[in-house]
Amino acid sequence: MVTDPISNLIVSIKNGSDAGKASITVPYSALKESIAHVLAKGGYVSNIEKKGKKVIKTLEIGLVYLGDEPRVHGVDRISKPSRRIYQKANDIRMFKSGFGNTVISTPKGVLLDIDAKKNKVGGEVLFKIW
């Protein structure tokens, strides 16, 4: 049983990229799907496809490579189930000089740090990816 599904998702993406896989499959949830769409917008994953029947659904996520190098070099879970971290819109800063992104859960949905700053909305800092 997985107690932190967001950590499971981002570590699966990182490990699949390191292993050179074309895609990964994770159990489906609406939050994971919205995170995957945000990562696709950021260029970290390619295609997202929901598969399965009524009871058992999975999410197939295509991974992106630049030549032989994976696009995802690292992930860092910030807000954990035991300790939630929140950030105001004014406190959102660039990460890794703009080469990485922070994913934030806001009242307007799950957003990348640049989109959250542009919309002037803060929220729970889920994780950083580079």
C-alpha cells in the first residue's frame, strides 16, 4: 500500500527515465492525471493516456529524452503527508536558474511555478523537478 501517491508518481517517472523506458504505468487518480498534464506542459513527459475499466484504471505516461539523456534528472518531494509546505505567490522563486520547475497545487488547479506566479496565486508546494 502506497501512503504517498505523489511521491510514487514522481519517483516512477525518475526511475523510468533513468532505466531508458519509453513509458511508465501508474495507478490512476485525478490528481496524478493533472500533475502529468502539468509535467507535459513543462516538457518532462510526452503523452498521457488513461487506460482500464471501471474499477482498475491506470495512467500511462510517455517519457521524454533529449538525445540519449533523460529530460528528468532529479525530483525532490517538498510537501509531505507529515508536513505540508505552503507558499504565497510573492514568495515563488526560480529554481535551478530556470532549468527546473516547482509544481504547486493552487485553488486554480495544479500549476508550474511560472504559471502560478503569472496568475498571482500561491498554494501547496508539491515537488521540484529538474
